[in-house]
Amino acid sequence: MIPVSLLVFVMAGWCAVYLADTLLRSSATHRINYESWLASRGLMLSPFHVRWQTTMFNRLFAYCARINPRALYLWFSSGLVFGVAAMLGSVVLLVKTLQQTYAQMTTDNPRIGGQQTLQVVVPGVNLPTSQLAYFFIALLLSGVIHELGHAVAALRESVRVNGFGMFVFVVYPGAFVDLFTTHLNLISPAQQLRIFCAGVWHNFVLCVVALALLFLLPVLLFPVYTTGVGAMVTEIVQGSAADGPRGLSVGDLVTRLEDCPVRGVEDWAGCLSQLSRAPQTGYCVPVAGLQPSWAHGRPFKRLDGTMDCCSNNSLTDLCFSYIKPQGRNSREREFACMPVRKMVTGTATCRSDDDCGVNSASVCVTPSLENQTRFIRVAHPPSPHMLFVGFPPHLQYAVSLTNFVPRFGFLHLDLPVFMETFLKYVVSLSGALAVVNSVPCFALDGQWMLNALLEATLVTVVTDRQKRELIGFFLLLAGSALLAANVALGLWMVTAR
């Protein structure tokens, strides 16, 4: 569900704005001055919607439209081809997403939900409130670049731009350009297509640029941050398994999980996944160290059938199983409750006694734990190993890590994280805007793209203009229904489940 505090804050803010606007408009003393002030600043207010428009950027748009006419023609012609392909691709993608959503609704398999290509984003529900700033800034940037494409393409095709503006609808920011409709209707359908496709084309280009920067971030930050030497801890969940005096600390560099090397965040996740699927790792312990532990009491079965021999629930002892040195031929297992840190610190890992040496005085002992539970040594030098006992995914969610290790002490640990997160949001949102605006749907760019495409391709096949408009209407109706179904079911999946 949407957090009540967030909902109250948004509703209270809009109620205050609407109440102030209503009072000022109804005031005989302040009405004229207030409306003049709004008009002079290009502001328009309505329930849950505020809009600002200006002409201050028109010169910038005109300058961009005159940079290199030939290059701009090729640029926006490429956008035309991309826009037509994206219009067809967006329909296929929405159909596939609708099928995935329906499959998720009719199954309890959690993996189905992770396969969705497109998802509805609701702040405070499936978007963490701590990342709202990334979301809104990336969304606004994507909208501005989108409208920049429309404005420059329009001026290149000799269509006047009346102004540029931004808006906020409920909590979602956006941008728009106001084009002179008369000029727009006088140009050819191909010219119109270049203008209408320019927005989604620029969103695609922004998505590619952000993706390239994301992959090149280690190279760009190489002078001040290094990578490939481990995963650095940037945040620890309080009260989690990684918290505490013997746990991890912010700034620690994790280099190994048991015998699995960790060179970055991807290795951290991969090692935990590997350890959760593989059998529990054993440790080579001297046989002499087992002698005193035989007197800790008899082992007993847990409810899941595994054995335990530390009945006092000690925080420092752990039950280990091993094959009796005198009865290795019979493979009889013995259990011993031992001080875990003392026994496994600095010891080699093993899978059987043979890994400890045939004639060695050591034996391979394995922690006797419940099913799915693992004992993991986390190396973060120069501190002693952190010892973790539990379900490996819990350790993954207990800490936040980064691949970037600062070369100098004054550098902020979170700077690469901020950049990574922002670029990921730009990739996701700019790509999503390119897809959604390409859909042949009423009130979106896809509507005008489809109309111009039909005028450019069907004029010799369907000579009657009304018939072409009727074909376009039914195609737009189908596209609108497809998009509405995706949004409605997506919202239901996000909020109801």
C-alpha cells in the first residue's frame, strides 16, 4: 500500500495550493493583481496540476536548429525511421507485458513477476521513498530532452515554436513545447513525422548515452576510484546479521566469502548464490582439538532431521560433524560442540578428510546446521573474519555495497553510488518514455506519428481522407485500449498485491 504519510503530505500540499488559488481569485482586492502575476510568469493552476510556460529558450532552440542543416536532416531522418520502428515495437512490447502480467496474476510463482519488461512505478510502493529524488530528476531530464527534440526538429522544418514549459501533475514532473498549429498543418507528412518522432528518438539517444556512461563509469572515475579489488560496504541495516561489533562496518572492503573471491558487487551476489546452493563448506581442524569437545553432551535431532549438539544455544559455540578418525572405514559420524571462531580462524576449507591430507593429523569438520542455513566466513581485511550463520540471501540484503573504492581518504564513498543510481534511472525512464510515447494512443506522440504515417503511405491506396482518418481512429482506439489495460493491471498488481 501507499504510505499514509506520503499520501497525506501530497494531498495536504495540493489542497493548500488550490485553497490559496481559490481565495486569491475570489478576492475583489487581489484578483486582478494575482491573475496578472500568473500571466506574466506563464503560470497556470488547476486541481493537482501546475504548469509553467516561457519563451526564454526559443533563441537556444533556433540556434540549435541552424548548427548544421545537412547533419540535422540526417539526424531527424534517422529519428523518423526509429520512430516508425518503435511504434510497431511498442505494440509488441505492450502485448508481451500484458501476457506477463496476466501470467503473474494467475500464478503464485514469484519468478514470473521478475520477468516483466515494463512495470508501473508508484512512489512509496514499488519505488523507495529514499530514491524519489533520483526518479523525479531523471524523469524531468528525460522529458526536457524529449521536448528539445520536438522544438529543434520543428524549427528546422520552419514550424514556429510558441514556447517551452514544464508541469507537475500530482507528483509527476514533465515538460512540453507549444508548436504553431497552422505551420504544422502546412508541411508534408514526412516533415511532420520528423517532428513527431524527434521526441522518442531523443529519449532513445539519451538512454544509450546514459547506458554508455554507466558502463564507462569505472574508466571515468579511475583517477580517483579503483575497482576490481573487492566490494566496499556503504550501508548496513541496523539489527541485521551484519551489524554489531564483530560484524561489518561502513568502509570495510569485502574480499572473500569462504573460498569464493569477491572482486565487486556482482561477485558478492554470485558467491552468496553459489554458497546457498552448494553443500556446507567444511574446515580442516586438528584431531587433538576435537578431544575435549566430546564431553559436551549427546547430539539430538532437530525438527527438520538435522543434528545439533549445542543445547545451550551459545552465541560462541557451534555444532560440527565429522567422521571418527578411528572409524573412517565405517564412515561413522561424530558430533562436537566447539568454539566456532577459535576452530575455524585461519583453517583451510575442505569437502572431505582427503582434502586435509591422507596422513594428516587434521580432520574435515562440517557445521551441522538446519536445511538452507549456512555458516559463512566473510573476509574483510585487516579485521578478523565476520562469521555468519543463517540464510545467505539475508546477508545480501543486510548490506549495501559498491564496486568503487576511493583512492584518497577525503573522497565520499557514496558519490559513485549516486552516479550509478541516477544513470540507471535515466536509462529506465528515458527508455520507458520512448516506448510509451511511441504507442499509437490518443493524446500521446504516437497519435500524431500514426496520423502522419497514414497520410504519407495510404494516400495513393485509400484516396478518401475520411476513410484514412477512420482507419487511424480504430488503430488509435486499439492502441489506447492496450496501453490502458497495461496501466490498469499494472497498478492493480503493484497496489493490491
